[in-house]
Amino acid sequence: MAVAEARVAVLEGRVEEQAKMLESVRDDIVRLEQRMDRRFDSIDRRFDEIDTKMSRQFMWLAGMMVTTLAAMLASVLAR
């Protein structure tokens, strides 16, 4: 029986080591998820900034096109 108990003790030690390794892997995954969440939040802010900038530029472009159209119509009607 002493041999069986020794083997069981060895197996228990290995199982504990594997449990610790799994906890370590789980903690690493949680940290990775947190880093990815922060990174995606940063990317979302950058996209929002780009969207705002593009909206302003579109408004300027539309304004110039309307002004050009008005000038062309005025010149055609002035003849």
C-alpha cells in the first residue's frame, strides 16, 4: 500500500502544479483581454475623431459646390 500512496502523492503534486499553471494561463488571458479592450477603446476614439473630421470636410466641400453652382447659375442668368 505504501507504493500506491506514494504514487497517489506524486499524482496529487502533478495535478496541483497543473492547476497552478492553468490559473496562471487564465490570469494571462484576462490581462490580454484587458489590454485588447483598452486598445480597441483607443481605436474607437480615433475612428470617432476621423469621422468628425471627415464630416467637417464634407460640409466644406458641399458648401463650395453649392457656391460654385450658384455662381454658374448667376453667370448664365446674367446673359
